[in-house]
Amino acid sequence: MRVKQIEDLPMATSAELYQLSWVIEQLMADPRRIVQARSQLHMGQRVKYWDWGTGKLREARIAAMKDRQVTLIDEQSKQRFSVLYAAVVPVDDQQAGASPSPATAAPLRPPPEIHHKQDFRVGQRVSFSDQSLKRHVGVIVRTNQRTATVHCDSRAWRVVFALLQHVADATP
């Protein structure tokens, strides 16, 4: 864990700990983090998850992926349950039996940038991922207060601005 003041937490007041837990909940519920976590996962994948009861990482397989939670099947108990995406650590099949070490962990990256209405205009080429994480590229034909209508694959999609990505046109 990279938090430098972790040793000071036992001396924090209850109100400070409550405030810290609220901040952590807000960060874990950030849609950018959820999309980033979902992009690394797929159905049937072997993962490790943080077991709240024991405080340890345990092995499981992904059974279903929902908007804010992933349903797992525990490898030992064969029980099905749902956890937040933040509790899941993707692992390679070679690493499944070994515990993850900080030296082999991927470097941490900030979540992707959130775009707003003023970042887009009608006629721009954009891309986005649908609910099944399939990538689509299209052209904005209309903007509303919270969404843009994007035409791609002879279909119109209403997409929130936060999920849109600019597409660079490489043609001369």
C-alpha cells in the first residue's frame, strides 16, 4: 500500500476515520475507475478478490459482470457472491497459486480523463464502449445537456460525454 500515513491511522479520531471511509467510497464508485477495472476483466477469468471477512486475497472466477459489481464463484467454497470491482485483482493463470508481489504488480495509472459537453461538437468523430465493452466509432449528430447522439454502424446511440473519446483523423 502506498499510503504514507498508514501508521497514523490508529491515532485518528472516529470522525476522521469516517471522513476517510467516505472519501474512499467516493473514489471506488467513480465510473472512470469502474470502466478501467471492467476493461481488464472477462467472463470466466480467474481473479483474486479481497475477502472482507478474513482480510486476505482469495481465488475466484468471474460469473457475471454488472454495472457496479462483479459476481464471483469462490474457488474453494464454490459460493456465488457479488463484490465491488475495486475488490478484484486480475491475475494470470501462472500466478493464480502465487501471491501477488509489489515488484511484479503493474504500475498504477490515474483513471482516464472525464470529458464534458464543451469538449465535443456536432460532426466530430468519437469512440465509446458499450455495455459489453465493444468499441464503437461514429460521428456526433446532436448534443443534449448530458448526452450526445452518435451515429455508427447505421445505428444511433445516446452516450454520456464522460464515456466518449476523441478519435484523431489521420487522413491528409
